[in-house]
Amino acid sequence: HLGVSMTDPALRHRQARWAGWASLVANIGIVVTGGAVRLTGSGLGCPTWPRCTEEDFTPRGALDFHAAIEFGNRLLTFVLVAVAVLTFVAAVRTGRRHLVGLAVVLAAGIPLQAVIGGITVLTDLNPWIVSLHLLLSMALVGLSVRFLQVLDRPTPAVGGPATWLAWTVFAAAWVVLYLGTVVTGSGPHAGDAESPRNGLDPLQWSQLHADAVFLYLGLTVGLLLCLLAVRADRAAVRVVLVLLVAELAQGTIGFVQYFTDLPEVLVGLHMLGAAVLSALTTAALLRVRHP
């Protein structure tokens, strides 16, 4: 009995970590599958919401390639719900209120995401609503990273130049992510051949997006040098270095896809990279802020 009581908190901690990682992977996964829906032109495979067709919640007789892709993506909502429930239960079992609060916010994001997705369909894939749909997923990715940090390293926040610089990198990342959705909204991959575009000049907004990427990269290099100068925790240096490598990889994919007329595979990889960068930028900020 004594052995069980001693190991039980460790077991609950491991369960919460598994749940946190499952939440992170699931929210990155929904970005990728949502991208697949758009890149295959299946955004209106189910032409209405919450039903798939006017008659039923499933495609049934109307099932074709596009309907299968869109309906399959909708079914993934149930996977997210299951992960959210497991994360909430695991957080409650730790007895830590902050973790429970984060689990509640993560869970609340799922119905909100479903509603925004429904509005997206009902507005024939309005590019501004589509961008909001994607950005919410990016926020949930960041919250999943925050959940893991609070679980494993609940240390007090610290200030100083490095922390402020980390916040600046974080802000720059979100500017890059937002501008990326604007560029996408002006480009060819609308999700359906009849869906409207936002009417902006793709060339001009791609240039602005690239400028923001260079700022993001420069600030990350500055953060890395700052951490080295103050002899910061090695783990913080390592996370920022990984972030920098990921930024360079994402930038390379972005430039190649632009100059090769946006092939679907590269655009899909770019969306995956954006979700990974959301996670890594959040992790870098939290590692610097909570050493």
C-alpha cells in the first residue's frame, strides 16, 4: 500500500503528460487535415452545416471523393473531443487548478472551432473566416505547449531583456502567421473552385509576409545571442536553436513553393511547418520566461 501511494502521484503526472502531448499532436493534426481539405478542393464536399447535406448528417448517397475528405475531417472533431476529455480528467487528477483551467480552455476551443468551421462552410469558404479557423488551431497548439510547461516546470516567471526579447519573437511569429493566412486567402487554393478570394494582390502581400519572416528570423537570432551572452539555461538555448532551424526550413519551403506555383504537397508541408513553429515559438518563450 505504501509503494502504491508513493508512485501514484508520479503515475498521474505521466498520464497528464501523455494527455498534454496528445492534445498538442491532435491540434497540429487538425491543421494538416484541414489543409488537405482545402488543397484537394473539398471544402464544400459537405455543402452545409451542421448537416453534411440538406437531408442528413452523413454524405450517404452524395458520397464522393470531396464529400469523403470533408466529412472525414469533421469526424476528427470527435477525436479532439476525446483527447480534450482525457486531458481534463488527467488535469483534475493532478489536483492543480492551473492545469485544470488550461484543460478547460483547450476543451472550449473545440466547439468554438466547430462553429467557426460551420460558418466557413455556410459562407462558401470566405477566406477571412477560413483564416480565423486556422489561427484558432494555432492558438490551441500554443496552449497545449503551455499545459506541458505548467505540468513539468511550474516555476515563477522572470523578467529581463531575454524575456522581453522572447515576447517580441512570439509577437513577430503571430504577425507572420496572420500574414500567411492573408496571402493564402489571395492565392489559388480556395478549397472549392467557386469560392471567393479576398481580392488582395498576392505579390504585394507575399512580399510583406516575407519581410515579416525576415524580422522573425532576425529577432530569433538576437534572442539566441542574448541567451548566450547572459549564459542562460542550456535548455533555453537549445529550444531557441531548434526554433531557428525550424524557421529556416519553413522559410525555404515557403520560397520554393512560391517560385514553383504553389504545388499542393509543398503548401501542405508549409501548413504543418506553421503549426510546428507555433509550438516551438511558444516553447521558447516559456523556457526563457520560466527557467
